[in-house]
Amino acid sequence: MINSKDIILVDENKSGVNRDAFFEYLNTRGFEFDWLQNVPNAKLIDVILFKRKDPAQRIVLIMHSENILRLCKECNKPDTDKFLKEKNIFLVHFDGDDECYNLCKMKKDDREHIQSLTVLSLNDGLAGDFLKQRYPNFTFTNLRNGHISHPIYHGELGETKLPRNKTFIGFWNAVGEHRKIRKKVYDSLKEKNLLTNSLTKVHIKDSVQNNHDLAVTSNSYPESFFKNTFLSFQLPDLKSYEMTNYEIVCEVVNGGDRDDTLYFTEKTLKPIIMKHPFVMFGPKNYLKNLRSFGFKTFGDFIDESYDGYENCEDRIQSIVANVAKLNQDNGSSFYNATRDICQHNLDNLYYLKGKLKSTLWRKLNTVFERPVLNNNTEFFDSLDS
């Protein structure tokens, strides 16, 4: 465990919901930490060792994945892990968001630099067998739950009483090598003529990340909502949800067939917020893992056995078969029969959001040893309950 005798160095002073809660935890617990400045023309290892006055003290480095990679490349040692242990340095991987995502999509040449390191990963989501086999010396803490830390948008704004006469909604970003599988989902549905009467859009050249004008929006939010909302281009389009009966979600699958990482993003949260039933294309066991967080899925109405299939292509074909059955009545019976489940999922999302910080801090208690203080011990005891 990390204790107050360690020198704790953090690589960048970036803000963000997760990082701010993490640093608040350190301050409240009485842990001193220092920023690891980016010194021009200096190697990271030299800056790190300069911070230590007592050679016997252990250094705990809390670093982004890209800086862990930079450290390994700059050290240029045959066995970087052995070198760091000899220098009494303990590595902690913490991006503040997207840890599992960044590890999954890391290029092979870069991955080979870090995969043998002994690292504690304060990761979001659930690291499955895919990541554990790829990074065998990483200890994954499954600290947070992806985009749940982001603000929740209010689907009630979309109750405009439009006719619900479309089958499904499907807006997919297929830009980049790791997202090409989403275009495969689109093409498979198109091949079976299942896009008729749906609201679908797939980006293959530009994405909403670099061209916000591509975002599907009917401007149905108050103007102030756009100004005060994180990632406004990822807002669910209210009218599109009002007009459709369910959603086909394409979640992040960075590792291909064997990827079983749970990292739910705004793609999963949008239909939950809008109280929409959904058919999910994601990593293996995605629905099973989603249920472990208290959400309900739709196995009573569609065949969700595809969730456990090893092969992405098999999962896609099963989803296509499900959509073909749902579209026989425009998806309306699916929508109407799932009102209770959809309300439960929204309530569960609010519940998880509400206890986010307390859950985060309790998990951090398993990583950080409580400092021995001369006063105020009752206050610190209260954090352990």
C-alpha cells in the first residue's frame, strides 16, 4: 500500500471530475504530493530523482499512460522494471479517465515498452481477461465507471410529443482503425435492408470530435444548456429519441474479438438517459458486466446470448437477426414493453452518480494506508465507514 512516508509525485496538474476527486481524497487523507514538472531538455527520470532528498524514501509516481511510455523510452534499459525497482520507484497508472481505453488501443510497438512493468492501475471500468493477459504485471483496481462521472443530461427536455414512427436510432463514429467494426455493423444492417425507416448516420472520414457540425442535433435544448454542458456535441438528440422505438449502440471495442473490457461511454448512457431500450454491440460480456452495476438489459424481449460470443462477426450477425424481428412492428412493442426496465436503468444511473465520490474514496482506501495523525482521528475514521 501507499503510505505517507512515500514521496508522491503526480505528472500533470490537469483538472477533471475524476482527477479533482482523487486529489481531494489525498488532501483530505493528509497525503502530501508534488507535481512532476515538464522540464525542457531534461529526462523524466532525472526530474523524478531530483525530487527525492532521502535515497531510502520510496517514490510513488502517479502518471498518465503516455508519460509511463515516455519514461520507459527515455530510460532505454533492457529491463526498465528492474531499473525502477532498484531506484525504489513504484508506478501508478492514472489518466483521470479512459485508462482501459488507452491501454486497449495502444500500438504494439509502444505496448512492448510497458507491458512487462509492475504497475498499479487506478482504472475506470472493468479490466477483463484481455487486458490482464496483455499487461500481466499490472494490478487493475477497477476504480471508476467510465462516463458516469460526467454530467447527466435531462431527457425530460425531449418530451415534445412527436409521433414515434421510426424503428431505431443509430449514430456511429467509424473514424479510425479501432472504430472500423462499427461500419461493419452498419453495412450488415444495410445488406438486410434493415435501415429503412430508421434514423442512422455513420461517419467514416470526419468525426464529431474534430468537426462538431457533424453532430446530430435538432437544437431542442435551451441555449444555456449548450454553454454549460460538458462535451455538448455528445448530447443525445432529443427529437431523434422521441421519433424512434429503440437504439442500436456501438460501444468501444478496441481489442477486437477477444476484448472483454467494460468501459461504458456516453454511447451507453444516452439511451439510458432517454429511457430507450437498446440493442448493444460491444466487447464480449458487455451486457453481463453492465448488469453487475445494477442495470437491467432486455433478454426477456430479444436474444442476448450473442453477448458471450467470442467473435465480433458472430455478435454482429446475431444483432442483425434481432433487429429483423424487432422491426416487424417498427419496434413499437419493444418500446412499450420495456418502460419499467428503462425507468429502472435511469434511476440506477442517478444512484450510481450520487454515490460516485464515496465509492471512489472507499476503493482508494484499499490503496492508500491511512496516515497516523496526532489529532482529528475521529474525522478520518468516518471516511472508512
